[in-house]
Amino acid sequence: FDTPSLRLLWWSCLCAARLCDGNAEAQARAAEADLPRLLAQLVSRPEPVVRAAALHAMTALATLPRSAAAAAAAASAGEAGTNGGSPLPAAGDAAAELRAAANGDGSLPGGGAAGFEGGS
């Protein structure tokens, strides 16, 4: 790794993958925190280890059938802004950590854009 921030991005992706793999509640909270968009930004990074970790995390977000993920999202919708007593950290906290690894202007370290290039 060239910089500590790259290591932080890599570990953040790996931790998100581990947290969300097969866990409907964590997947719903990650979706609420816009984690899929953040991971999609990392896929365009020049570092292969960061791209691979981001793709790994994205697949972990898609491990449950759509109906199970939707049910988890609906169940947690009533807990707006809370962790609902879960021992898991809120996905918003994980997304905030990932954003903290980004530069102050919202761009990712190394020049990556904060939003989709030419997106809608």
C-alpha cells in the first residue's frame, strides 16, 4: 500500500463485506447509508486491491434474496436513526468512516471522484 488511506479503504471494504454477508439487517442499513454508491466509486480506483475489496463488499450486499432484504429494510424503517438495540454497528457509522477516509471535498484519495462520472 502506498498510503495509510489506501489501507483504510481496503480494510473498510473488507469489514463492510464481512458485516453484510448474509445479514439482512446490516444490508438494509448499508443501503440506507448509501454504501453501494460509495463502493461503486471505489471500483474505479487505480489500485487493484481496493477495487477487489470494493467488489467483494458489493457482492456481500447482494447475498440475500430481494424479498428478505426488502423485509429487513421495512423492519428497520421504524427505527429511524437508531441501531434498534442491535449489537452490530449502524451501517451509517461504517459509511461515515468510509467518507472520513475521503478527502474533505468528498473526493477519494488519489483523485477518485465522489460521484458517478457523467451520471444522472
